[in-house]
Amino acid sequence: MLYIQADAQCCAAGNPISADGSPGGTGKNMLEVSLLYLHSYSSIYYEGHQKTDYKYIDYSYFDFSSLRVSYGITKRLKVRAEIGYFFSKAQSFDFGYDRKANGFGDMILGVQYNVYQNTPLAIDIFPSFDFTLPVGKFDQMNGPVVLPIDIQPSSGSFKYNAGLLVSKRFMNGKFATFLSGNAEFSQRINTERTNYKYGNLYNISLYGSYTFLRNFTTALQVRTMIRDRASDNNKEKINATGGTYLFLTPQVRYTFFKYWSVGFLFEYPIYKYVNGKQLTNDYAFSFRFSRNINFAKKKKTLFEEPVKR
Amino acid sequence: MKLNVITLLLMLTVVSLAGCNKKSNPAPDANTTFPQIISLIADHDSIKVGGTEPSIITCIASGGNIIYTWEVDLGDIFPLNEEGSQVRFTGSDCCLGEKYIKCTAANDKGSVMDTALIYIYIP
């Protein structure tokens, strides 16, 4: 099974986008446990769609890890849960100051349903819904200073994400194409300390994957990400937030011992348009280590290969 | 099955151990009084967007054993002294307009807060 993941964000708090666009490796009674490591680096300021020499933050990076568990309740219905942890989230400023944060990010609970399955045409449609809970740290300090929202590990906001994935397989599943889209809406953060609303987020991805030598899967994804402007405590739109990005993401996955797999992806932004002047992402890469556990070993599941003797 | 459970536990342990943290409570002090902010002064009440021309803000509080805390909705504050009573404030393009920088002075008797208003503009 293919795994697709899209991660690259410069300055948004909370877990980076790590929604698995693929139907994943879980059939009925199959549990998938995966551990992700993600590194993201940002150092280039853009104004509109052009690079600018403007410098405020010199560079910014984060090292993020997440544990995700997904389980196939039925052949068509999958539930998932994810918790993220930032080992380091750092900003270095052009005028000689640095700051760092670490700690738990957000928790994501989600459900995905195979609403349409056409076996002769090998087409599947999967709507999904994810709910983000800001369980992590949102009050980190730099000495006597409360860190701003963009470097806090948790987003501090409840988020609702609705998505749709359409897949079409060719050559007995060796080659597959996917079209996916999702929209994320954040609830306004309204605490004694913070009053802020993240802009809505929209992602549209098109990708193809090819499996060769039985165990290797390569994929290439093109993703458009559109983020609306955030709004401040007066509910006014903040000018230098939000924008449109186009990412190219090559990735590879190796499956071994039938249920284990390791994947790598590199995400590179090939087009950026930002409102005002903003620090933008240079690149991101991630490793994911996964293990499928079959809780219905006596039964043959949709994703289980027949045992060869 | 045993291997499956071990795998699960191992992955959960890796994530949960990373979040361990210790906190200690300061002992009450008989020599302290309820804190009072004597002054909160910014050397510039309007600053250019960017990092080159900050506003230096100083908060002086009485009461003994004062712990200063600074916060702002949008903008960047960095401490300038160990005591935490003086900070520099700047803002990028995200943070134009009026910004309220809050200084809280606290000790074991309580806390008190005051705000300084700084305006960030594009020249």
C-alpha cells in the first residue's frame, strides 16, 4: 500500500500537515502503528510571488515526531489517532536573538470511509473527517517572555478537517493515481492570553505511485495549498498571513517482513505566493516507520497476501 | 501477538517519555509584600516595522522577589537583563498597528499587571 504524506509549513503552530492521503494499509481488524520524524527549514522571505532581500527572522526550523495509530473497524471504515511532539521548534533572528520551544503538539482524531468501490474499474472514493484537539503546550516561555503563537508547539485551536480522496489503480495495482482535497477550519482561540484565528486551509493533491520489485513503491505528488489570512483580536484580517503554495513531493517506501515498512519523502515548494512579506519554507523531509498488525489472523483480509509455500 | 504488543508499547513509550517535565513551587517569603508596578516605560512609543529599531521597555516593580512576565498578542519580545525587567520589542509585517505589551509582576503574595502601547508602522 502506498503512503502519501505532505508536510511543509513555515510558521504555523501545532502539528504540521501529516494527514495520510492514502487509504493506508488497514483492512478490517488491521492496526497500523507508525512513527514519523519530520524536519522542516525556512529562510526565504517572499513578497507576493517574488523573493525579497527583506530579513527579520534569519532562519526557522522544526524537528517534529508523531505517533499515529489507525484501525480498520470494517473493510470500509477506518479510524485513526495521532499525537505530535516537537523536539525543537526554533527561530533565529537577523538582529542576533534566538528562541526555541519544544513539547507536545496537537492530537488528531479522524475517520475515513470507503464510500464507493468499483472493483472492475479499480476506483475507490474515501471521504474523511479529522478533528484536532490542542492538547499540547501553548504557554512556553523564553525566560520571562511568553513565546508568540507561531512558535508554540500546540496550535491552541480546535480544528475541523473534511477531506475526499479518489483513487484509480492500473496494472493490477502496480500503478495508481490519486486525487485528494481537504479543507481545514480553525476555531478562534479566545483565552485570557490569546485571541486569534488561523486562516482556513485548503489542500488539493494529485499524485501517482508505482510499485516495483514487489517491495518498493515510489510516488510523486503535486500539492496546492491555499491558506486564508488569519484574524487578530479585533477580528480584522492580518495582512502578512496566508498565501498559495505549490509543492512537489517525491517519495519512496520499502516494505519488509510483510507488515513492516519504512518511507522517505522530500517536499520542495516550486511556487509561492504570499500576502505581504512572509518567511517561507525552503524544504521539508520526513521518515516514517510503520508496522501493520493483523488482529484477525485467521481470516484473510483485503490487504493480506496469500501465504506462499 | 506478543511481538505486536511489544511494538505498540515501545512506540508509545518513546513518545510519552519525551514529554516529562518537573516543576517546583517557591517557598513563601515573610519579607515580601504584594507587588506594585512603579513604572512601565518604553523609550519609543512608535517603531518602524522590522528588527533594527526596537522599543526598549522597562518595568519596575516593588514587593520583593519579583518575577516578571511579558506578553503581546503579535510581535516579538526578547529579554535584555537577567532579572527580566527590561525587554526589547519589535514586529514584522504581521504585526502592524497598535500593540499592547503586557508586563506582569508577581511574587508569593500575588501579581499585578500593566500594559505599554507601542505602534508599529511602515515608513
